[in-house]
Amino acid sequence: MPSEEAVPACDPCLGGIEAISTAVLAMSGHLEVREVLRRITASARSLLGAEYAALGVPDDHGGFAQFVVDGVSDEQWKAIGPLPRQHGVLATMLHDPAPTRLADVRRAPAFEGWPAAHPDMTDFLGMPIVDGTEILGAVFLANKAGGFTAHDEELLRILAAHAAIALSNARLYERSRELTLAGERARIAHDLHDAVSQKLFSLRLTAQAAATLVDRDPGRARAELAEVARLAAEAADELRAVVVELRPAALEEDGLTATLASQAQVLDRAHTATVAFEARQVRALPAAQEAAVLRVAQEALHNALRHSGAGSVRVTLTGTPARGAVLRVADDGHGFDPDSVRRAGRHLGLVSMRDRAAAVGGTLTLESAPGSGTVVEMEVPGA
């Protein structure tokens, strides 16, 4: 639907640059889609001085996948009822990239009314949020003293362009997180199959062998039962280790240093190998860096405890002068030839660890040789 008043071809909205900058910073500092939508809505309402604001993201079934409001109390929102459908003025905006500015939305040809508890609205300004040719959603403003102007429309257009970037980034982040979680689940399932399932299978066969030897060869039966006890203990260790990895790391509540210390302590109890942790002059890191360091530490510990035959593993986290940090995971296991492993098509999680480091601007190195143990070192920058 075209605007009622054309936007003048003049220097656009210089008076609103500072306000737009504040609004853009408010909505771009978040990565969760719901929070980004809320920030966009609140920023638009504050920027233009409107009484009400809303933002709708359409689904593929004639409704809204998400709908966020600002200026409406929780009690009012509950009284209004179900989310609106894509009809009337809202539907027009979701299929037309042009802005909509009306002196009285109730007189628009496409207006179809609203629920009884819905606040009364007159002047209206709506702006699609567009990424290329795709309309991601639309932001709606209503009831501004004196009505909306061409200047307001231009301010909202600029804000919507930045909102499209923030929303696209948030969607990519959430998709990346979903893929990461899926990968973690697949890896843990693989670990369960390779480690626990095989040990339980061996345990069952050994127990069957012991049962057949009880009368014929009691000495060998006792030896087989001792092996059953050993395999059961190893299976219990493996299960405890997997449970540790399934538990969500409390990064937000405890921070990286405390979380790593806790994980090392639990793994030390769960495995026969000694697991020690030390931190030196570590400052708080950005959330993305802390998450990457934790995941790399978990992967390196996984390799050391499950594959290296190590008697001890030492984890250190050291702060750098540039406010970054260096993670070091060293074991005294049998080591390996990295080139041979790579040629054989086995990666031991190295690709994943390097990708995690690179994603936060860090680097990852690995040193290992047969009989010499393994050292994984990751360095990340600070804020």
C-alpha cells in the first residue's frame, strides 16, 4: 500500500542519526531471535515516539510464527486473544515492500477491525523488514501525537534496514547452534556405541564363559569373573563421562574458569587417569570465546581419556596481555602421528576444534608423536 505522503528527496533524517545509532546498538547486541525482535520493536517505538508498536514474522500458513508488541500491558495482551492472522492491513504489508503511512488506519480499504480488547488506534506507520527480495516481517507503529511524517517514515526505513541484518544474523546464529547441538548429540551417540556398548557386549560374553567354567574349571571361572568386574567398572566410567558431557555447562552462571575446574574434577573422579586443572590470571572473555574454549577443552579431554591411554591429563588456562586466553590440554598417553591419522581419514575431532577456534578469531595447534603424549593448545583474543 503506498504512503499517503511521499518522502522528500532531501538529506534524510540527519536529526535522527544519533537516535538511530542508539536503536541499532540496542538491537544488534543480541543473538537470540526473540530478543532481537523485542529490541527492534521497542527501539522503533522509542525512536518515533509512538504509543504502540508491534512486529510480526509470518509463517507459511497464513498466521505469524512470532508476534511481538510494545506499549501493551501483559493483561491487555492476554485479553486481546490469539495472535492475529495475515489479513487486512497486516497482510498487505507482508506482501508489498512499500511502507504504509495512514492518518487513520480504520479508514483504510483493507481494514477489517480488531478484537474488542484491542486498544484503539488511529494514525499508523508500517514498514516491511526486507532482506533482498524476501520480506522477513513488518514493524507497525500507531498513535503518535501529531501523526507520522515523511521524516518518521525515513527514520523507520533506515531502522528496518538494520533490523533485517540483525534478524538475519540472529537466525544464522540459532541455526548454527542447532547444528552444533545436533553434532554434539551425534558424537555422544557414537561414543556410547563405540565405548559402552562394546564393553557391555564383552561383559556379557565373559559372564557366559564364566558360567560354563564354574563346575569344570573353578580357577578359570574366577579369572573370568574378575574380568567381568573390570569390564563393568570401565563401562560405569564411560557412562559417567558421557553424563558429564550431557550436562549443560554453567558458563553464564559460573564463568569459564569455574566451569572448566568443575568438569576436570568430575572427570578425575570418573576415570582412572588423573585430570588436573590450573588457571593463571584469566580475565572474563566474550561469551562466544568462552563457549569455544569450553568445547575445545571437552573434545581434547575426550580424546585424551578415551583414546590415548594416558595416566594423567593436565588442563591449563592462562590469560594473555591482550586480554585473551590460552587453553592447553596435555596428556602423557601413547601419542600418535598426526599426518598418519589425517591420511587414514581419522580426525579425532581436530577439524571441529580448529573450526571452533577460527570462528572466534583464535588459533589451534596440536603436537603429538608416538610415545610422546599429545598437547592441544588454543589461543583466543579478548574483547
